[in-house]
Amino acid sequence: MIKEFSIVDLLYSWKVGEAKKKLEEKLDNEIFVTDLIYCPLKYKYQKVYKELAIGSAFNPITLYGEVIHQGLEKILSTLFNISDANIEVEYEKNILIDNNTYVIKGRIDVLIN
């Protein structure tokens, strides 16, 4: 029997895998740049209830943004020489607040040399 091809299943598996990996790697003192634009309670509850972070990965706006991001990244990588641009550059900055060090982490989509 031939297994049916499902884009929805592929996207679901991909997003669940990414969300779980992100949660496993994230330290308590790390804050992602995207966390800064959300309600502070959402960030707090996602730290306590990890399932919420996985669920938010399926928000239609999030999925749409991810697809646009991937496409734009591909287009930009073909427009610029590999030597002229770096794609998905990770960046972090340590911030001291009330004697606690927090790491703000983010990714720069394209960094042109």
C-alpha cells in the first residue's frame, strides 16, 4: 500500500521537532528576541507549561511568517555571493539586571559583509 503524501503532516512534524529542540536547548536565563514582543505572561507560562510553546508553533501567522522567511532567505542567498552575505547569523548579548545575567538571543536573517 502506498502511503499518502501530506504536506500538513510534514509541516506538523517539522514544527513539533523544532519547538521541542528549542525548548530542550533553552536555558532558564535565556530570552529569545521574539519573546520580547509577546505579553510577559505568555513568556512566563510557556516556561512553566512547555506544551504552550509547542502549540504556539502552529499559529497560522507563525507558519506564514516561517514560509515567507524561508523563501526570502533562499532568494537572498542566490542574489548575494556566499562570500558577501551570511545567512541566519546567531547573535547574543548578556544583560545584567538585579545581579542576574540574562542572555538575549536572536538570529540575523542576512548579514552582508
